[in-house]
Amino acid sequence: MDRYLSQELPDLSRSRIQQLIEEGSLQINGKACTSKKTMVQLGDRISLTIPEAIPLDLQPEAIPLDILYEDDSLIIVNKPAGLVVHPAAGHESGTLVNALLAHCQNLAGIGGVQRPGIVHRLDKDTTGAIAIAKTDQAHQHLQAQLKAKTARREYLGVVYGATSSDNGTIDQPIGRHPVDRKKMAVVPVEKGGRLAVTHWQVQERLGNYTLMYFQLETGRTHQIRVHSAYIGHPIVGDPVYSAGRSVGVNLPGQALHAWRLTLQHPVSEERISVTAPIPKTFNTLLDVLRKRGVPPN
């Protein structure tokens, strides 16, 4: 039933349809149906009641946005360090969602009450390209691309230490840290870890530091930060996974930048690739590390 309805109602995501069925919004031949596994029969009279979107308990805020791409279906923003993506405990306002509500019309109700339109997320101090859907159809389409691994998310990061090889793949499951619940960690699947794969390649060697290129195959919370620390090369400036280590440069957070985002447009199906300029603090760090690596005359 949920598969059938998602084909007939392309503006609703399949997960949203499943939620409506569970809430009792579906009737078949005049009788309520709460099972998404119900088989569709020839001649069925199917009625799905779609309630009004739940009003957001969020206020639009005129926060400036660095827009890399925008049309009627989606917007891609270059997120600065320090900007939280969506409201949570301790960050009820001043988020990217608050800014988007002021910038976009009719964003409420897309993909959830607290995170309307958000397709994927970036940590507070990770900078770079992030995509936001403007319609439920676009939200469903973009999330499907992430799940199918057809969207390409490329990052640049500076790590501590010099890697022994020039490239590699980290294939280690990630889950909630068994002791510190505010952190993530490499955790066996049998203990709750979820598949996580990160591809990496050396871009530039900077003495006892390395500029790395990362490509995400999956999108777990803190994935690059956890995987980098796991192989002994944590991200420079990371307050959680490289705490206590200093590089001598005042950074707003971890030196990790969502550099390029490539995806298929949810309507035209055209391939879109957007590059987010490297932030000033990131370039300053690179300049300092390069100068340190130059021998004196």
C-alpha cells in the first residue's frame, strides 16, 4: 500500500505516507487501515487524508546566507563555521533553519517539524556546501540519492601527522560511544555500530600535518572526524576527537570543509556540481603550515 501511494502521490515521501497510514489517515473501502503492508486490490476505493502541516515553533530570522545554487526545488548554501544546522537543545534559535525560514517560502512541513527541508547535515563548525529541499518531492528525491550513494560529497581537511600512504579507505562501523554518549566512535555492528565508509587521499604534505581529500560513501554523524581519529590522524582543531592538541593557529573549530557537492536535480535530473570556496581561516592554517615547512635560508 505505501509503495502504491508513493507512486500515485509523488509530492509525498514514502516515509511520510507510512507515517500517515500509522496515524490512521488511510481508509480502504470506507474502513480504516493502519498497515502499510496491506495489498492493493483491483476495485479498492482508497482515501488518504493529509492533515495541515504542523506549525513550526520556530521564528524566521534574517541571517545572511551565502547561496551557491538556488531554484524552485532546492537551495545549496555555503555554511560558515559556528552555524548550527537545525534547532536542538541549547540552540533553539540562530540556526540555518531559522535563516531558511526567512529566505524561503513554504518551507514548513518539508521533511520534519524541527528540520524542514534538511537533506543532510554538517556539524556546527564544519564549513561548506549543504543542500536543502524546497518541496517534499525534492526532499524525497535527494534523500534517495544519498541512500543509493549516487550523490557525491567531497571534503577537504587538515589532519595531524603524516600518513604512511597516499590514499586509502576506512571501512569501520560507527555508533554512539559506549561511555561518553555525547561522542561517536568506531563500534562493532553487533554492538550497535552502523556501516560507515570514508575514502581519503593526500592532497598536500605539510611537515607533520597533511591536507586530505575525503569522499563520503555513507553519512554517519561525525563520520570523517571519527574515522580520521581512528587511523591516528585526527582533524586539526577538532574539540572532541583531538582535544588538547594545538596547532598554534586560532581556529573556530575543526579544519574540515565540505568542498564540493554533486547531485542530480530532483526535477530536471540534470547533474549539478557546486563547489564551496575554502574559508579564510582554513587558508590561513594552510599558509602557516607551509611556511613552517620551508627551511630557513
